[in-house]
Amino acid sequence: MSKPISKALLLKNKNPEACFPEQIEREDHAGYNLWRSLSWSCWHRWNSSRSLSWIVDPVLRRGQELEELESEALRAEATALREQLSRHGLQRHLIARSFALIREISFRINGMRHFPSQLMGGLALLQGNIAEMATGEGKTLTATLPACTAALAGLPVHVITVNDYLVKRDAELMEAVYKALGLTVGCIIQGMDPQQRIAAYRSNITYCNNKELVFDYLKDRITLGAMSSPAHLHLEKLYRQKPRSGRLMHRGLYFAIVDEADSVMADEARTPLIIAGQKSARFDESVYQQAVRLADTLQTPADYTLMSSDRRAILTEAGKQQLVALVGALDSFWQVRPYREELVTIALQALHCYSRDRQYLIDDGKIQIIDEFTGRVMPDRNWEGGLHQMIEAKEGCEITGSQETIARITYQRFFRRYLHLAGMTGTGAEVAKEMWLVYRLKSVRIPTNRPCLRRRLPDQIHVNREEKWEAIVAHIRMVHQRENRPLLIGTRSVEDSEHLSRMLERAALEHVVLNARQDKQEAEIVSHAGGLGRITIATNMAGRGTDIHLGEGVSSVGGLHVMLTECHEARRIDRQLFGRAARQGDPGSCIAILSLEDEVVGGLWENLPAIIQPVFTHRHRLPLWMRRLLVYLSQVTAERKHAAIRKETLRADRRLDQMLSFTGKVE
């Protein structure tokens, strides 16, 4: 067993001096990184789920014995098992006994008995791995196996997922199973007060979303301050009536199971989490408005160039001279060259690199950032460096104050502090190496319970977006009228979802739309998307969480049909959308209808060498195989760029932490 939960880890939970147990972070020197890279290559070559298959037979045998027991006898079994796990740790026979007991109780309460594939997935998690389970294979139920087993052994367990809806749904769905085992379950969602959070974190198993969890951790670090060694905290317990440790929400970072691990630990790891205090805007409101007006008068490529793939604007020398002429009649502030050029550059970014209904939307007169990986609104997020205020000026919104950083941490550093860490996802192959190099987590692909019946239709890649949208509407009409199958159409942005909605209205095709504007109705819309003849347009939001159950008669006409209208910067997100069809042995199909003018592919054109680019400019001449190659290269390039950003984010966070350590401030 790799990285088993040891008896030493169990003892840390019983150590009164371990006020806030967590893993001591190690510096990754070059030699260690090389060793990890080589070891990953060996593991990746020989990686197999066969090492997990031993769990199936003993669990099934023990399960047959438990079927004969009354409820009272099962409770006695749970009590005895709890004592042995706490005393002896996670030995093989105890794991099998625990899994069999959880499986039987789950069946009696919820009517769900874990499949052999879920038993293997649960063991992979208990060993501290990433369990890659196909979409629809029941990761929520799988998580109960390691969560209950670790909790029975005495470890506080955090089950982490991506939004409040899933936190509440999963906790409520599995609460009765936990209670039948004598375990308590807590739930952390937005809007809870500190006392409610403390009570939830004191439960044996706590469900929480990643952002709330990390922000609570940062608040605890602020409470502890720089003087937070075990010795200091233990002395405080002895000599202070109200020690700092009594005000903490967390009780340590013991065991975490991260659902949708690729989304939480890779996609969202590009941006550090920051607790900030509000302060007055750096400049007057008129300054931001004037900067936007100045930027709007500049012309590309003479005055500035846009790096759309990086969302950056660069002033040319001609543009800088043009600014000198433009600000001649303005006040003295604009005569200061660094201020002038910095503000206009940010304004150019706001005008040309960030679009309404793509990167953000306006709700009640306020700018709300859209998470481009999930399609959901992030109401608590602001862009840094004056960009948020510049977009507010661009849209005519009230200019808010800037943010002063009080504490910050990256997801990479936070999750590495858990004493035992595991994750599960349906699409982790592309980031498997990064998971090992950054988090020391090996990825294990779990076989499906039933053969996958999904049919992948040939891709259609058109020259321009107009042709693409016409082809999409024609395909929707054909599938809807000929087969009356339910369709799920995935778009990358609010703007595209509403554009397609207008086209379907003109074509007299009844449909529903799910994007960041309807996020409160997300579960209801997605749950009905499998009905006969149903057409659902959705951003990335529909890719995770809520199951799409096929309506009556849908299987006989071919199941759910999924369409991808624009490839994403990560191939995993495309696979997540396709994974909505043909779950658990159901029929289904999928197709990608794209264009060479889509955002991700467009980012590749500007990176082509000047000699090659004119050849590809005549896009109508490109054969289909070359179009497919361009789409593939575009996604791979974007994935590598994002991986480099995450790596640099981690390095910058470490450098900042070292600087703060000299000042006595917390991270």
C-alpha cells in the first residue's frame, strides 16, 4: 500500500500539544524535483489498478455475512471496528471489514451498494492517490468509503468539492449513513457565522467547498499570527484564560478528499487566494474614466499591440508619443510618464482583452467575474492592479476601492500541508504529472462498472464562426426533428450561449439556457436535461455535479446527445462535457462543431512564426486533418502555458512568504 495512514498519524490527533497539526512544508530543491520527475515516469509506465483489486473479494465475502445481521448487530460491529482501527491503524483486514460495513449500511439506508469499481476507487483514496473515475461512476458514494474508514480510525476528515450546492447535496445525501456508523457530519457553506463553522469543523466528517475552506484557514493563520509554534500555543493554554487556539475554526489539516481534484488543484491554482481589506481607490474616479477615453483613441497596431493569449497590451513607441500629444491639455498628473503609460496600458487591457458576458457580467450595477473553467459567477473576487476599477470605468459602473492584502496562500501550498491527501476526478490524465510533481499524488485510473457505450461522431471544424453557428443550428434541428433525442449544447461563455439561444428562437426550436445568470436554477435545469426532446444550452456549469438522468423512452432513441461548440483551453473540460452522455452503460453520443476563429485556436495564430503564418492564413485551403491538428496544438499550447503560470504562482508565493517571514507577518 502506498502512503498508508499510519499509526503515527493517528497519534497526532491525540497529541494535546499539536494545537494545529499540519504537514511541514519542504522546499523542493532541484535534485528532489529531478528524482520526482523520474519516479513519476516509472510509475506512469507501470501504473495499474490491479494492485487495488484485492479489496473486492474480502469485502464481498464479508458483505454476505453482514446481510444476515440485524441493525443492532451492525451498530455493535461499527463500535468494535472503531476501537480496532484507532488502536491498530489501517491494516488490510480492517479496511476490508470497514468497506463491507459501510457498503451494507449504505444499501439499507439509501438503497445503494458500492460496485467493485467503487471499492477500488475508495481504496485508492485511502492510500493517498488521485482516483480517476469516469464521469457518472459514482464518486460521491465512493468517497464515503475512505471518509468513514478514516473517521472511524479517529481522523478528522474534510471532503472538499467545488460549490455550495454540491456541499449541501452530498452531505445531506450521505448524512444518514455516517450517523448509522456513529459519526457526525458537518457542512461549511457561504454565509455561516464563526460559531457555526467551528461546530462543523468539530464533526468527524466535514463537507466544504475549496474557497470557504482555504479562507477559514487564512483567518486562523491571522488569529495565530507569527508566534504560532506548538510551544507558544501550549504555553498559552496553560497561562491564558482565552488562548488563541480556542478561537480557531480548524482543528488541523489531517485528511482531505478533494472531489473534482483537477479543477480545484490545477485549474483554480493559477490564482492565489487572498484575504483583503477595503481601502480607498488608488486614483480618483475621473482618472480611470480619462484613462479609458485615452486608450479608446489609440489604434492598433500603430499605437499598441495585443497579446490576446496572455490578455496583455503593450504600448509601442509611436503610441507613447501619441499619448504625449493627447495629454497636453490635461492636468499635471497626466504629464508624469510612468502613471500615464501604466494607466493607459491597463485601460487597453480592460477595453480589448476582457469582454462583457465572457470574462464578467454586470449584476445590479456591479462587475461580477465569471470563472472561465466552471462558468459560475465569483462574487467575492476582484482583479488586481487597478484592472477591476478600469473595467468598472469602461462599463460606467461605480468605481470601488482597491484591495489591501492581509493574508494570501496558493492552493498548491495549502493542500501540501495536509497530513494525508487524496483526490478524485473524471478527467485527470492530462494533469497527472503535475499532480505528482506538485502534490506528490499518484493518479490511478479505475475501470468502469459497465462498458461505455458513448459514440463520438466525427468533428466538424469550419473556417469561420458564422459557418460554425449555422452548422450547429442545422445539426440541432436534424437530431431534434428526426430522433427527438435530448440535446446538451456546451458553450464557453454567457455571450455565446445567448447568441445560440437567439438563433434557436429564430429557428422555432424550444430550449432552455443555463449560464451564470441562471446559476441558482442550475440543479433543476441540468436534472431535466435528459427528457425526451429537451434542448439545453449550457456553459461549463453543466459539466460537473448534477447527474442527467434519461427520461422515459430516451434510451430507445439513442440517449443524450452532447455538442461542443468551442474547445476549451484544457482538453479535460471538453471530456467532462462529453462525459455527460452515456453514463453507467446508458447509450449516448457526442460531437464537436468548431471553427478556426474560436478563441483558443486564435491564440495560436499570433504565435506562429512570420514565415509560416501566411500559409495558414488561407484557412479555406486547409484539409480537415490539418484543422484538427491546429485545434490540438492550440489546446496543448494553452495547457502548457497554464501549467507554467501555476508553477510561477507557487514560486512567487514562496518568495513572498520568505519576505514576510523577515517582517514577522503571516503569509
